[in-house]
Amino acid sequence: MSRSSLYREVGRGRLQVVKLGHLTRIRVEDLEAYVSALMAPPGEA
């Protein structure tokens, strides 16, 4: 693999990680609410 294509792959992977980071950062509150709802005993939700 040439150096330029290696850099391109690394850049693409980093972009995906950044996108995922933005998505997860936005969804942290939703995830916490979902987990707390799962952990709550039936009837308290």
C-alpha cells in the first residue's frame, strides 16, 4: 500500500470516528434515559 493511500484510509477512519463521536455526544441523554427506564421496576416507568 502506498503512503498516500494509507493516509487516505486513516483520514477516512478518523472522519467516521468524529461523526460517531458527534452522534453519541448528542444521544448520551437519550441513552441514559433509556437505560434508567430499563433498570426501573415494572410499574414505575
